[in-house]
Amino acid sequence: MAPSKRRQPSLSQLRAFAAVAEHLHFRDAAAAIGMSQPALSGAVSALEETLGVTLLERTTRKVLLSAAGERLVVRAKAVLGEVGALMEEAEAVSAPFTGVLRLGVIPTVAPYLLPTVLKLVHDRYPALDLQVHEEQTVSLLEGLTTGRLDLLLLAVPPPDSNRLGRGDPQGVPGVVELPLFDEDFVLVTPPDHWLGGREGIPREALRRLDLLLLDEGHCLRDQALDICREAGRADAPVTTTAAGLSTLVQLVAGGLGVTLLPRTAVRVETTRSDQLLTGYFAEPAPTRRIALAMRAGAARGAEYEELGAALRKALEPLPVRVV
């Protein structure tokens, strides 16, 4: 028999052949795969015609594999195994909150919110393989738009802001924000500072303070500069900078100046030294908004929205205003 150049074996034919090869009995093979015996026999015959080889030696008493059958049954089982793996993988992908989720987080959020995020995922989505990447905003947005990252946790402009600062998701084509919460900034000072521990601090006080900032590239630095400009400060108050909030707070404790901290960072950062006081601004206090960001039309967009809703609930105990 010459093999057909146009026809290919069907999965049903391969299953029938593999079953006969295993049981070496048509009736037992048909029962094993839930097929009638005539249909099974017809499927194997059709496979032989398609392949152009004889797979079985049939006698009145028994069924044997031909030499070709011995070789090709290995391939048939491999094909069926790969198809089964394909179906299992598709089922896993289609199941919500399974597989890998690559989450990007900015450094001024990661230490303070990740404990809540990780506990939520562990308790509620145990089949989700969460992989965390801490990077600055510009790098995170690049990773999201190129597909290197799936979801971001970062600061965005408040809803009443017209600012589109460097790296802000607002205005970035193809990026959708899922707002989580707003949080106030507080003023962290040395213990002998005239604003240390005060409440109702006017923003105008920022005009004459030695304000310490993070290095270039941190969105929190840009937000602090925006707050200073809103307070009427024209110059950029840059005397000393730091790569992270922990270093920044230690510089304050050493008497080099004051700094602005988001409320979620206060408990972690200010308890490391007894040489710090926290002051609170008069309403409306300067604020930042934290959101999830995803690609527009993301295949798992519904999952991300559900995760955002669950995360808002989990964040309620923190000193934030959930939105």
C-alpha cells in the first residue's frame, strides 16, 4: 500500500491502534477505550491504509504486532501522550489563578505592601506561581509593554492631577490602571526639629526646609518635588540624596534634614531609630495613589481585576484610603 500524501492519521485511529497494541485483543481493546469492536477494527484498518503499512497480524485466535507495528506503536503512544499533555496544559492555563504571574513592584512600595500581597496569594490563590521583580517605574513599564512582566504595583498620579510625570502610567498607550488606595505623606524630622511631631503642618512650611530626597529615577522623588512646587517652592531642595527610604530616614536621624514618607512606610522605617519624629500635614495632606497596572486587553484581565478587588480588601487595615 502506498502512503497517501494528503491524508493524516486521526487521533481516534491512533488511540485504537495503541489500545490493540496494548491488549492484543480487539474486544478487550474496544472495551478499554469505550469503542465498539467493529469501529475499532475499522479505525485500525483506516490507519494502516493512511500510513501504507500493515500494523497487525490477524489470526482467528490472536492479534500480533507486525514489525512495522512494533516500531510505529512507540510513535503513536508518544503522539497521544503529547496531545494529552497539551490538553492538560490548556486546562491549567484556562483555570484562573494558576501558572506564573510576573509582578513588578517599585522600591518605595515593595517592603511595605508585599507582606500583604504575598499572604493574600498564599492563602487565596495557592496554585498561582507569583514571581516578584523590584524595579523603578520606567523599567517596570517597559517590562509590561514588552511582555516581560504581567502586572505592576506602583504609584500613579492622583485622579485630580493633571501631571503626567516621568514614568507615570497615565497616558502610556496600552496600559490600564486598577486603583487600589490613596495614602498621605508625612514629614519625618529629627527629634529637636521645630516641626517634629506636630499636626496640622501647612504645606507652605516645605518652602524653607532642608528636604532630603531619593536619587533620580524614583517616582517618589518626583512626587516630593511636585509637592514642594505646589507649596510655592521654586528651587529643587537637593543637598543629599539616597538610593532607598531606609538610608533616607537614617540621614534624617543623623540631623542632615527632613524627608517625606508615605504612610505605609512609616511603621517600618521610623522604628529603626529613636531619633525621629513624625509630623502630619493639614488637610488636604499631600497624597499619592497606588494602583495595579496591566496591558489593555490582557488575556488574564478579569483575573487581575479580581486580584485587585481582593487586594483592596486585604489592605484595609493599613493607614490608607481604599478606592
